[in-house]
Amino acid sequence: MCVTKKKVIAKILKNEILVDNVYKMVVKSEELIFDFKPGQFVNLYSKDKSMLLPRPISVCEIDEENKEITLVFMVVGKGTEEFSRLRENDEVYLMAFLGNGFDLECEGENIIVGGGVGTPPLLELAKRLKGNNKIFLGFRKDVYLIDEFKKYGEVYVATEDGEHGEKGNVIDLMNKYVEKADRIYSCGPKGMLKAVKEYAANNKIEAYLSLEERMGCGFGACVGCAVKIKEDNDKGYKNKKVCVDGPVFKACEVMFDE
């Protein structure tokens, strides 16, 4: 294990509920160096001493000038439940920025594909990409951040019941609305990412996936987030850690259930 980042204190500027169980938190820290790439995450630390491990939270937006970070997270356990109860002027320990983010070199036709709580980390990506963005967002029921994404490209929304956007999933939307693409960027549940990988392969499009594998520590110590990544060796793959080797990988290299 090699942890070179340091834990700093951040002040909560805002913490509000977006939809049921999903929160938007804005924090500020003068101690952080803002060397950030979209797709990276922060570790948030609980004040409860019984929870030793931090909670990795993806970064939704960055305001480097004002030293602010926007995080959007879903309450899934005791740690995130504690974070949901933080209020303005409370403080929280965090470590930033961790993991490897997206390659921003493409200047052509970008396809951005997000699913559920995998959608927030794509907002800063959409903001920074050059070229033209078509953005496909899929949710089970409640939608969020739609207006924010509309500032950076054409947005298409799918929900399971069709109450918001179109009924179906993001692959249905891509089949309907994509005529040309140079690169796909995606983050979301594993089933959706598998479908995006297959879509990219079938259409010969370069694609990058941000994996949402459950992390324990967030900095490579626990090996709880290992995934198989294709490699030219005897086994044909190597186990890599999503927290330090990812979370972003080339789609063609990710081995889902293989």
C-alpha cells in the first residue's frame, strides 16, 4: 500500500436531498491541491470510531477557483447515512483526489452514458470534454441533474416506467439517436456497463468505463474491489484494483463474468 494523499478538513457549504435517498453535498477546503481529472473520487471519513474505513464518493463537480467540491451520493449504509445528516458549517475529513480518471483527448463526437448514481461523476466530464456531446441518462424512476447536463450537450433520458423521458434504457436511446460517435464514456451499474461495452464493440467505437465496484478502503489496501482486466500473459488477464488502477478502464479490456 502506498498512500501519498493526506487527510484534510473540509467545511460543509450545503447538503441537500435531490431525490429519495440521494444527496448533494458541497464542501470547501483551502488545504486541497486541485489537481483533478473527471472520474476521480474522494474518501470521506466517519466521526464514528467504529467505522474505520472511509467511504469512497465520486466527484460530481469542481470549482477550483473557490476550492469547492460537489459530491452526489446515495445512502446505502451507516457511513453515508451519517454524511446525509451533516449540515452547513459542519466539518468532515476527506482525502482527495483518488483513482484514475477519464482521458479527455477526444475532440470529435462524444457519447456520455450514465446510469442512476453513476450519473453524477459524468457531469464534470461533460463540462471539460471538447467536441460535441450526446448525453444518455438512465434511471429506474426518479431523475436528477438533468438541467445541469443540458448545459453541456444534447440530453436523452430513459426511465423504466417512462414517467420521465422515454420508457426503456440507455441502450434503447443510443440505438435510436446515435448516428455517429468517436468515443463513449460511461459510468453506472454493471449490467449497463456490459451493455455499453457490447454496443461499443458492435459499432467499433472506442469506449471507457468507470466501474462502480464496491470499495473497502479506497486506496488499495483491502483488495476488495479487484476486477479482471485483459493482459498479455499466461492467464490472459490480471486482477486490478478499481480504486487505484481505475475506476476508469478501457471497455475492451474489462472482463465481465469471464
